[in-house]
Amino acid sequence: MFLFYLFLFLQRQDYWGHYVLESNYRLMPYIPNRYRSLGFRSFALPVPLQENPLIKSTSLALTRSCDTLLANPATSLVFTAVGIIVFALWGFLPLMRDIRNRFDHGGNWKKSRTYLVSSSYLQPLLLWTGATLICRGLDPVVLPSAPSQAVKTRLITFVRSLSTVLAVAYILTRCRYYIL
């Protein structure tokens, strides 16, 4: 809802011209050449950012953690799967409603065939795909001990089986509900 009001606010024709370009215009203070070697500066501190120990340690920690995450190939699969699940939960039905409204402007959304097919068949398939991709991404991860590896394998098998059973059961239930 907030994004809708923000969109309406930004669509005003005088917003960019008046508020941003004219009222927020400020003169830039002169900065000597010795402080211009690094593009990002803190206006509160006259020293370069590389010399600030807090910023240096924070950037080093973030760089190490991002490098560690990106070095593992399972991370990209898991992030993709989480993205699919998030899209299935919060983005898929609004996208389908928007597509439907662009082609067909009449009728109740909750009673339309597009909503029934999207919520009954396609959304559970997207959720099942996300859960399966998470399991596939976590499969090659090797844990340090044999018992923990066995627990991981059983847990992944359980989640994969449960998601398959739930998706198929939900789809068949909705199919029976709409056909009969």
C-alpha cells in the first residue's frame, strides 16, 4: 500500500522539477585535493575512510563474508530457490491479477478462472519448485561428521517428500473441488 501511495506521489508532474531540483539545491563546499583520492568521504571526519578503523574492519568483515558466500556453489541455488518461494508467496498472484486486468477489465478477481488456476495449481507448483531447489542446493554440502551428514540427508529427503506430497495433495483437492 505504501508503494502505491509513493508511486502516486512521484507521478505528480511538479515533483521532480520543483521539490528535488530547486528546493534541495545546495552549494558544494570546497574539498582539497588530498581528500579526493577516495570517492566516498565522511563529512563529519576530515580523514580518509581507509584510515577510519571502524569502517575498515566493517568493510573487511563484509568482504570476507560475501566472498565466503559466493565461493560456495550451493549459495546461488539456495538464493534462487528462496527468490522463487518469495515470488510465489507475495508476487505471483498480484502479477497474475495485473496481467488479467490488462486484458479483461470485468468481474471479480477472487471468482475469476485466472485466480482459481493461479492459486490452485500454479502457486503450489512454484512453492514445490522452490522447496525442491533448496533441497537440491543443500545436497552437495558436506558436513564434518558422519552422524550430522546422515541427519542432513534424512532431513533433506523428508522436506523433499513432504513438499511433494503436500503440493500434489493440494492440487488434487482443488481439482476435485472445482470439477465436482
